[in-house]
Amino acid sequence: MLQDRDQRIDAVLAGARAAGRLAVDLLLPPRCLACGDLVAEASSVCAECWSGLDFITKPYCASCGYPFEYEVGEAAVCAGCEASPPRFDRARAAMRYNEASKPLLLRFKHADKAELAPVLVRFMARAGGELLAGADLVAPVPLHRWRLLRRRYNQSALLAKQLAAEAGRPFLPDLLTRRRNTPPQGQLGREGRTRNVAGAFAVAPHHRDDVAGRRVLLVDDVMTSGATANACAAVLKRSGAEQVFLLTAARVVLA
Ligand SMILES: [Zn+2]
Ligand SMILES: [Zn+2]
């Protein structure tokens, strides 16, 4: 009798496990990926958060992707790129880093990676279609090993992997390495950021031959000043990369 009951419990548990995702969905109604309010559909954002997301579309700087207010011609570059041309060839971002995208990116960084990655990848593939089509290989902007251990995950690698799969391009998760643990960039200005990351990156020795003559697409979650992308592009160019592109989920746009 007792054994019978145990078996019944086992069967119920097995059934619940098999129902897996479905059971979880039924027990926990879907919530907005950004603010956590209830939404009708899983893996989505509510109408209010959606309206706050500011997707970057043309016109923008041909080089760094900085959005322009008015159409100024396909090849136009922004004042910043004019003054000091970046080492990367083109950078594109899906959306502005703002009050609506920030919680999405923070949750992606610290919590719901599996659920958020495909959503961000969808945005990024749309914004960076040209870059994906033109790239020979896809790699993430690396985290330092210590930070990687602490966070146990390079969120940029997750995005890069899914984008590479989508575009049918090779994914090289360890193409670039960090040579030293650069302090977090948060408090630094543009000059400080540039100094902070200079010399911080290297092409992994076993990938040197993969870079020469190739067009490399780097993937990161957020572009802030572009200093990190610049430093990565510099070492890739030194190893013979023909072009270096950057695709991010969001970028800081200073008015
Ligand atoms: Zn919301
Ligand atoms: Zn620019």
C-alpha cells in the first residue's frame, strides 16, 4: 500500500517534470521582461516598456552608428568619428541605452539570460543585418577571466553565439582575450576609458591565422564610448583583419 502511494507520487512528479515548461507557464503567468508586470504572451515586454524602447534606425553615422536627427547622406559620419576615426569599420546597435532598455539589459546580465538572449538577438539581427551578411566570423568582446568567474557567464558570448548561428557564420568564443583586469569603466570619461583599455586585449595565439584577411564581427551587450571596441579592433587589425564590425544590443547616445 505504502509502496503504491510512493509510486503514485513518483508518477505525478514525473508527469509534472515532463510537462516542464508548460507547467511553469501555467503556474507563473508571463511577465514583462523589463518591468515585471503581467503580460499576455511569454518572452515579451509590456506595451508601456515597448513604447519606451528607442530602436536605432537610419539615418545614422556610417561609421559608428550614432543616430542623426536628419538625413545627411548615406556616407556621412558624426563629428566624433570625423575628429578621431575609430579603428573599427562599422558599429551598429539595436536600441538606445535608456530608461526602458536599461532594465532589459540588467536582467539579461544578471538574471534571465536564456529567456532574454533570443529577444535581444532578434533586435540585433534586424539592426545589424548588413554586418552579419558581411562578416566572415563572429566573436564576443571578452570579459576578464576573473570577472567571467564571478559572473560565471560572458553575456556577450551568448549573444554572439546565437547571432553566428542565425547568420551561419563561425563562432569563435575565445578569439580575443583580456590581458589584464581593467577596472570597470563606469566612472571614467572618454579619455579615461581609452587609456583604461589600451593594451587590454590580445588575439588568442591559436586564432592568429583565423584573422588575417577576414572580416570580424564583434558582439557586445552595450557600447558606451566605443573605447573597448576600438581597442579590440586595433589588435584585430594588427593581426591582419580586413575589417572589424561591432554589433551591440544597445548604445549610449549622448545628446
Ligand atoms: Zn513592462
Ligand atoms: Zn560616428
